[in-house]
Amino acid sequence: PEHFRGLATLPFQNGGEVAAAELERAMGLGLLGCIMGDRVGTQALDEPQFDPFWAAAERLGALVFIHPDFAEFKPLFPFYMANHIGNPLSTTVAAARLILSGHFERHPKLKVILSHAGGNLPWAIGRIQHAWNVRPETRIHTPHPPRHYFKNLYFDVITFSQSGLKWLVQEVGEDHVVCGTDYPYDMMQERVVDYVEGAGLTAGEQEKVLRTNTA
């Protein structure tokens, strides 16, 4: 317990109210928040039935970690693409829907960590922002540009590209990138401290990414 803190797994399949109650119980036992998939069965995380959960997560100061399941899209089945292409895509879709549905506008204190460096979201935010400027349906729930809601998001370091990691820190801010490994899976980022230290970050950025942001 002096080294590790835990996250809960919640019964989202039973709806937002049940998940909220279990989150409150789990955090009462000392857990910091929860881990969840990019969807619940066929239901997206921004659908109304999960609103009680998001309200509770904000009220309790929970840390919500989104880790995708694989994308159910048959062209992604061969070559392990369901993981290396599908998982980042699933994270991107889930996060973009939370932004554009106004969840961070309604719950401005939410803290959400996106696995795998946020999927494609940091690279796609310029295009999403352009759509917000030219397409009225993207502005229904978001009075601020989509990038504004990056203040609610944290991105792990798992890019497998040190130049990509350096760019990520510049794009989303040194206060919003945290250490991660994906251990013990075959897609884990090995020797993560060496990896971060070799990415060309400043000493201050390294300290934040490896230690103080998570603390």
C-alpha cells in the first residue's frame, strides 16, 4: 500500500446508478476511482443511462481510466489490427463523444485518463476543432472549442515513438501526460523510465510525466 493505489471495476452493465453506488463504496475503501472500457456492450459512455455515474465521478473526485476493448470491425481482424489500430480508434471515438456530447461542460471537474496516449485524439483534435468551427451539429453541447476540454484529460506515454511522445507533451501540455506501461501484455511499453528519459523532454517535463502528475 505504500507503493500502489488501486482502481475499481464497476458493474456498468447494470446502469449508471448502480455503477455510481459501487464507485462510492469502492472509494470509501480507499480506491482512487475506476477503470472502464470504451463502451458498455453496444452502448456508448456518453449515453444518458450513464449520467449518474459521471455525476458521481465528479462529486467524488474519482480518477476514471478508459481502456478500450477491441473494435468490432471485421476489416481490423487480420494482422492483430484490432489491437494496434482498433484500440486507439476506440479510445478516440469514446473520448470525442464525451467531449462533443458536453460531458466535460456539465461536469467540469472530471478527471479522465486515456490509455495508449489518447489513441488518435491528440493527432485528430485539429480536424475535430475545424468541424466545430464549420458544422453546427458539433456545437450543440459544447460552447467552447473541443481542445478546451483537454483540461479534463490525461494521456499516458504509450506511443512506442519517442518523437511522438515529445510531440504529445507539446500538444496536450506537460501537466497532462502520465507514465504508463500496459504491463503485462505483449503490447506493453518496456523500460518505460528509460523510454521517457530518452524522448528529448526537458528535466522539468520528465519529472512531471514520470512522477508529479500522477502523484
